[in-house]
Amino acid sequence: MGMLALRSLLDGENLHADSSGIDNRSVNPLAPDRPHFEGKAKSVIWLFMNGGPSQVDTWNYRPELEKRDGKKIEGFDPNTGFFTNNVGPIMKSPFTFKQYGESGAWASSLFPHMSKHVDKMAFIHSVHTESNNHSPALFMMNTGMTRMGFPCVGSWVTYGLGTVNQNLPAFVVMADPKGRGLPKGHAGNWGAGFLPSVFQGTYLRPQGDPIDNLHRPNEMKDGHQRAQLDLLKQLNTRHFKESQEDLELAARIQSFELAYRMQTAAPDAFNIDSEPELTHQLYGTRNPECMQFARQCLTARRLVERGVRYIQIYSGGMSNDLSWDGHSDIVKNHGGFAKETDQPIAGLLMDLEQRGLLDDTLIIWGGEFGRLPIIQTGGSGRDHNPHANTVWLAGGGAKGGVKYGETDEIGYKAVVDRVSINDLHATILHLLGMNHLKLTYRHNGRRFRLTDVAGDVIHEVIA
């Protein structure tokens, strides 16, 4: 009886060995693991508005912009933005703002659908970052560092928690679906860095089969493939017993098995055409303006309900006009991308809520930085702004209908309750039940963590 009790305790902590004599998490690094404490969120969907949406034209209403339209900012540093020689005066928002919901949150006319859900959202208006250039800022938002080569949030989350569904990838990435390319920095934004490669994001292609080799070759029968994998596993496991510190070998062993299981599970998970017509209408998959992003949001919901841990969807591709990078014409740029994303995101929030999934699914909306409240000369757009950015959280334990932090009166700089990217990451991990100080990995002689040597949890946005 004592041995049975011990077995149960070790099983709960994923510490016991299987029949091969190897502990579960070593053989399968993605085996589900317990969080540090009981978190509210079990999965994450990060809606990444690539290119840098303007906080003063989306969610951070600054009426002083209209009063000071056309005036210069005294003492403005022209090096704040990226185009130092195109610095103009203050420009009011070309979009109208209204208050919505019981919380009275301000929302731009860009978002007629999402604005109906502001009471689900916790707005953080005081996010700031360390770079005014896309690639470093993207790395910073995704990995906590402005340099490439570090693990992203999704990799840290799956390293810490594993995943429930062993037949699908733990961490999935969907990029812009209209052929506009990957975000700057490419796969470095969802890479595992120095963590074992099993924790990197699995990229889903927007056209055709989402994953290579998803279907078994016609000449290959299930029994033959299973026999091949069994032989590979036997040989690899024998070698692994002699070098159990080789986590990359463990990841490789697991990848063969996952690929085999995905050939059965993935086609069903990605088959959104099986959804009822009302669901398609909710997301807007029949609407030409937003159908591609809508299909990705609907796919995200199907993956979450099947136990996928972390999903990231990018709106916007590589170059300026092909992302939320409104340098020349903020109305055309933001107006177009808002039409592509507004209804699908609102549909995702409503669908998750109706299915009881929003309580344990954390939704994140935001870009790599904000935009300046001044006009970029030569057009009617705005340059990059690392000093102020708005991010909102919904579901997964985030407190709906609240706002945290403030910018100055024209939305130029975060001045009240400033939030660093480390703070944001610490809060995301906390909602998932992980202490950012304890989630570490030894590399090059030191213990690394997602938040480096900083980060404070923003308890005010946690329910």
C-alpha cells in the first residue's frame, strides 16, 4: 500500500519512471505537468497585430489630440520614431471614439464588433518597450529580449506546462493568410531558443495542407508505418538510456510519434467546414473582407477545445503597407486591417464564452509597439512609438471591464503605472499558474527565465 501511495504521488508530479526506466517528462517533454499554483488559464490565444497598431486610434482615447491638432510637441526627440527626418505636428485621430459597456471603456470606430465586448477586456494602456524598430521590438514582445536566439513565451509556457492533447502540437502559429509574408524576424518570433526544439511553435501554412506530410503516402499502410516507428523508438530509447541528459534526442523520439498521431487527429481539428452555418456567420468566414482571419480564429477555437496549449495568430505581414504599419495613410492602413480582424475576434470571444471556454482561455491583443501622436510628414500616417502601447487581455482569469495605466494627455508616453514587457510576461505566466521567478532553464552556466532579471505581476488586471 505504501508503494502504491508513493507511485500516486510521483505520478501526480510526473516524476515516476515508465516500464523502460525513464521518467515521463524526459521521454515526452510535452507530457502535461502541474503549474506552480492553481492558475485561471489553461491555454492562450495571442492575437498579434503585427506592425504596431496606433494606441491613440484604437483603444486609448486622448481628447487633447483634437484640441492640439496641428501644434508641435515642444522638445520632441526626432529619434523617437524610425524616420527621424519626417517629424510633423500633432495629428488628431481620424476615427471617432465612443464609450461602451457597463465599464464605459472607450473604443474607436474601427471596431464596431469588438467594442461590444469591452466588459470582457482588461486594458493595459501603459505598455512600453525598448526598440523603435520592428524586428527587435517583435523579439522583445515575443521573447523578452530585443535580440534573436531566446525562447518565446509559447516555448516557455509549453516547457513549463506541457500540453493536454498528445495528438496535436502544443504550440501553434498562424501567420498572415493573404500572402503578405511572415512578420519581420520570421520564425525567430516563435522559436525555442536554447530550450529543446520540441518547444518551438509549429507553423501552419495559410494555404493547402497546414502541415507538411499530414497525410500518409498511398503506398504506406498503417501497420507498416507503425512497425517502422516501433523499431525507431526501440533503437532510440536504447541509446537514450545511455545519455538521458540529451533532451534533443528525447524531443526527436517524441516528434516521430507526434507526427504519426497527428495524421489521424489533425485533419479533424483543422476541418472548420464541419462547423454549423451559424458559427461561420458569427466569425465572418463567409465575409470576403475578413474570411481568412476568421478561418484562423475558428481554427484556434477548435484547437483550444482539443487541448492545444498555446496559439498565436499574426495579422499583417512583412513590409509597411502589408501590416499595421501605418506610416503613410493611417485611415487606409488601420481601416483595412480592422475590417479583416474585428468581426473574427469578436466572434471568437463570443464563441468561447458560449462554450464555457473563455474562463480558462487567455486572449491577448496587441502589437510590438504603438505609434506617435504626430503626423509623419509626406503622408497622413504615424511613425513608430516605443514609449506607449495598448494591450488588452480577456478571459483566462483577466478582470474584465478594467483599465490599468495611463499615457500622457496626447498618448505620447506611458506615465502612470508603466508596464514593461517583462511585467506583461510575468502576468501572462501568473494567469497560467506559473511563478515567473521559478520558471527557469539552465543554459551557459546560468539560470535563464522569460522575464530575465525583471518583471512584476500586474495584479490589478487579474480577477
